[in-house]
Amino acid sequence: MKKFAFLIFCSVCLFVNVSTSAQSRIPITWEVQKYDIGAVLPQNFYSDRDLDVTAALDLKNVSSGAFSRLTLRISDQAVVSAVSVNGASADFSKGEESIGGSQKLQRVVVSLPSMAPNTTFSVKVTYKLKVPSNTGLNSLSSIDSQFLPMSFWYPTPNSWFFSGGADFAPFSLRVTGGKGATLVSSGTNAGGSYTQSLNAQPFFLAGVFETSDINGVEVFMPSGTGPLGKERANELAGFFSEANAFVAKMSGSTKKVPLRIVAVNRGAGFSDSGTVLVDDSVFRRQKLDSQTAMLLAEAAAKTWLGNMVEVSGDGYGVIREGLSRFIATQFIEAKFGKEVADIERLRQRTNYAAIASRDSPLNIVSPIDGYYFTATANKGSMIWKFLSLNLKDAFWERLRTQAADGNLTIGELRDSFSEHKAYLDYMIDNSTAMNLMVGVPQNSGNQTKVALRNISDIAAQVDVVGTTASGQRLVTSANLNPNGFGEAVFRSPEKVVRAEVDPEKIYPQTNYSDDVAPRDLDDNDPILFIKKEFDRQRYEDAEKNAKIVLRAYPILDEAQTFLGRALLAQNKVTEAARIFQQVLDDKLPTPQSLAWANVGLGELALKTGDSAGAMKYFDQTIRTDGDYGASLAARIGRSKLNPPISADQAIISYFKDFDAAVLAHDKARVDSLVGAGEVSRFASGVAGQAEQWATQVLRTDSIDSDNVLVETNLNVRLLNREVESGMAVFRLSKLDGV
């Protein structure tokens, strides 16, 4: 009998919103020179939920004074048993450090001999790290174990939330245990141990993969990946290799870094030093999607900015996140064209506009702020675009010059671009308050005048684009004083019917909807402009709004998708089919758009009696897992085809055993049927509260050779609750390959 456990995976990003101004000017005392970490995975992941670790740190006193106390920070789930300094046992005490809300780090305060400035020494910490429940940050499982930096799994002196930057240093990493698992990290691999010579953060994964070297990129695919997955692997590897070459060309770097793409079912989106974690569903999609493309391109840029070149100091995120995103988007433009890149830039400023009214100055914001990545990456990218457009090749020349010594700070770059000091000071040292406004074109004879307004404390030199009745595009420029008014003049016999200020959007603003006149959109988010009407089931209005958005952004696939869905809701099947197919043919659609386009084509096939076609599109939606709502819609659509119940007998038997264990309130048996560390609260809850629990297996969808999605109908009643029933989808994974 095959043994299964059902797993529910989730990726966790820990962002906490508290003030950072108090710590923004704290100087660094201890600098990590190297990490040397050995870890042992447990033999039984059910009975032993500890990772045994010995971490040695080579440290240097980089301050101007002598110190005799070292504070290390680590997860509050770590149980430290011993600390030594330069090989001698050392006294230590423990404390807490709040990182916002209920989240805490553990402080390990170590007594030292007096360490003079520039003194180097070694500290070794022995501890057990408890992992009660698996998350996207850390997990212990026979299927996959992983420990990412933001799980705080190793000790380090400077907080991950320090405004001047977290600790990055070379490392050596050895992990033992994990029967049959393949170890993955960054750096060079020799006999299952990794050595990283770049400035990096230690992390590792241990799992079962199908591995292939493609275009110099090591791809760790899900076990049992089929032809479609291998096609995607080739596409991903080729794209990552091209992105890395683009960054090398722009940076002038000749360093070679091992590149790896790793399929994961949690923790996707992380990258460091050339290793990138992508969701395993990416290998089941019809093509490369925009989110994965940007992840890979940014990973290539960050390998230079932060790993090859140390990025630190106040405002480091403007470089690490913002400059990396700018370079990644430049690569998208080089590969797919400006129109595709401009859609990415639209998404970036839309995300930024959502938090622009409450962000902090970029020189003090840190990862402890909930909007840190949104602000530093998106606002930062606009800042670098401003400099690039104004300085052309000189921008890259100066950037390479400043990075040549292996260290880059925002202060150095501000000095290097001193001719734009007013702009940089305003954008980096202040919260965003700028708003550029344009008036309705006023035509008179052979010229058209457009009123402009600059609500900010800096002067702005802006381009203004006028569009004539025939669609001709006219460009002029205007200088706007701080908090002043101005005027743009178009000299043309043709009537100008539309005007837009700052079309390249190089000035971060609080409101972009009034950059255009006449004003078609009343929202910073063009997709929300459509979605509001769609959610109200006002499909004609949703169609109208979608077409307004698509006039401005013709290849915005999210708008195309809503247009297709609005047309389908009005039974305009021919036009809807054309739109959905257009989404699938787009150069770089989002995974959500791919999912909804497949749902739309499936529903159209259902309407026309093409059961086989409908099943194909619904199955494709479910396997690619691009959007929760789309997957649910596909399952509902598929149920209308009344397919026969289809499932392996071992899976049916598994759920019979699980139902029996739940009804018997046998927690030990429930725990044994659930993957170690998985859905712990769910397992505990149902084992003690279920008065009725019946699972009907309907059908299964294979993910790979070891994982399957199981669609069921649940009929349950918990203690003091009414009877509830409905669809539930479980992910089952084979344990120990049986």
C-alpha cells in the first residue's frame, strides 16, 4: 500500500510595520567576515522537530572603540547550549528583541575579552532550532526541508532589519541527514558541501529533484517532470542565462557565479548569489510568465548588487532592491521590447502608488516596515530611470566606477550624480509628496496650450505628450517651479485631444490619475478601475472600462482578461474567445492572466458543447495553479461535465483511514497521516472537535511523480457547530518514495 500524507503549503513573508527612525543611525560594531555552519537533519521528522546546528562566525570590530560584549541575534525557537570564543568556553545570557507585534528575535549576549578596533576573532555557537510547524521560511520534512535567512536560523550580530543592511559574508555550509535528499544552496558544491566566496546569506534546501544543466544553469526540477516541464526548464534556464549576461555587460563584471533554479512548493520568490527559488507550478505552465521573468532578472541583478559588490549603509535598499529592479526591467525591454517593459513599469508604479501616501524616506526605511520592498524597489527603480534617461551612457560609466572597489553606498552614488542633487535629496530624504497635474488641451489656431501644475518642493523638467485627433503623438517639454504652474505648447494645425505629463513616469508621485487630460481613469490602479464594475456584475460597464484602459495600455494582459470575462458574461462568445487567445499569445502575461484565459476558453468550449476542449482548458488551469479564483472556477466548470470519479485506490483508502482517525479522536493517528510539521493546527483541531467527518474523493490531478492534488467533497460537523459541506482540495505527497 502506498503511504501518503496531505500537505498544505504556504509562503510566508514577514513584514512588520513599526518605526525605524530610532535605529537608523546606529553604527555597526561587529562585521561578519565568514560563516562556517554545520547542520544535522533529524532521522525522524515526526518525533524530532529540531535542526541541530553548530555555527562558527569570524568577526571583526569595525568600530572606533574596544568592546567586551557581543550580541548575536537568532530565532526565538533556538535553544543555545554552548558558546565559545577563540576556542575557549564563554559565558552568555539570553534575552528578547521585539521586531514588531508578537514577533521576537532572541538575543544571545556573549562575554568577550576586550576586543580593540580592527581585531578579528571567532565565535562558535551550538544550538537546536525547533520547527513546530513548516512554513515557507523554514521546514523539516522527509519531502523537503529548507531554511531561508528570514527564518533567522543562524546567529549573526546585526539585525536583519537594521537600516544599514543585514549581514552578508562568505560562508561554508555542511548539512547531513535527510535520507535520499539533495542539498541545494548557493556557491560551489563539493561532495554535498557548499562554499560561497561572495557576500551572501546562508540558506539551504534538502529535497528530491530531477536535475539538469542547461545553458550553464543548474535546474532542479520536480521529480518526474514530463516533456512540458522540461520545455519550461529550458526556457527558464535560457532566460536566466541571458539576464545574467545582460547584467555582466552593463556592470562590466567578469566574475562567474554558479546559477541555479530550484522548484519549490513554498518559499518561492527568494534568491541569493545566483540561486533562485521558483514555484513548482511554473514548470506546468504553457509559457514563461511575467512574475517569474522579473524574479529571475532581478536575481541576476542582485547577484551583482549585494553579492559581488557589497551594498550597505542607510538607504541601501534603493540600490539592492531599486537599482536591481531597474536593471531587470531594462533587460525585459532589451529582450521583449519597450511596450512589454512599460507594462512592467506600470505594475511597479501601481503597486507603489498604493503605499505612497504612507511611506517613509528611503534613507531610513528598513525591512521592518511593511512597505519596505514596495517602496525601495518601485520608487527606487523610478529614481534610477530618471538618472539613466538624463545621463545616458554616463550613468552606467559612473555606476561601474563607483562599484569597482567592491563596495557601493547610496552616499557614493549621490555624490557621483551631484548635478541632480536636488532631485536625489528630495526623492531619498523625504516621503513622497509630489503630484504633477495636467489640464485639458486648449486649441487655438495652429497651436494647443496645456496648463501644468507641480505640487512639490523641487523644480521639475518634464516631457508633455499631446495626442491629436488622428492619433499623431507630439512631444514638448516644460520647466515647472516648485509648487508652481506652467504651460506646454504644441504647435500643430491638428487638434490635440489628449495630453499627458511625464509620460516616462520618472517622478514618483502620490497620484498618477491626473497626469492625463481629459481624465479617463479616476483611479491609480487601472485594473481596480475595471474590477470594481466587474465585481458589481455590471459587465457592460466593466467592458467599457477595460477598453478605456486598453486604449492607454494595449497589451496589459490583466485588462485583456477582464475584458474577455466581461464579454463572456454578456454571451459575446466570438469576441471573448479572441481576447482569451490573445492573452495566451501575449509575450509575457502574468500567471493569473494565463489561468483566467484558460478558464474563459474552457467555459466557451462548455457553452458550445465541446466537452473535450472544456476539460483540456480546465485541467490546464488547475495544473498551472496561477490563481486561486481561477482554479476554483475551473473545478466548478469541470464538475458540470460530470466526469466519472477517478482516483487511485490507495488515495481512497488513505482518506478512509483519515476519516476514521478523526472520528475516533485519535490525535496520534491523525498526526501520523498528516505530513510531519504540516497543518499542525488543522490536525489538532479536527482530532478533538469532529462529531461528523466524511470525505468523498471525486478526482485527482497529478502534479509530478510524487505529488497529486485531490478534489473532494467534505461533509463535516465540528463540536457545537452546524453541519457544513463543500469542496476541499488536498495535496498528497508520497513519503519515502512508497
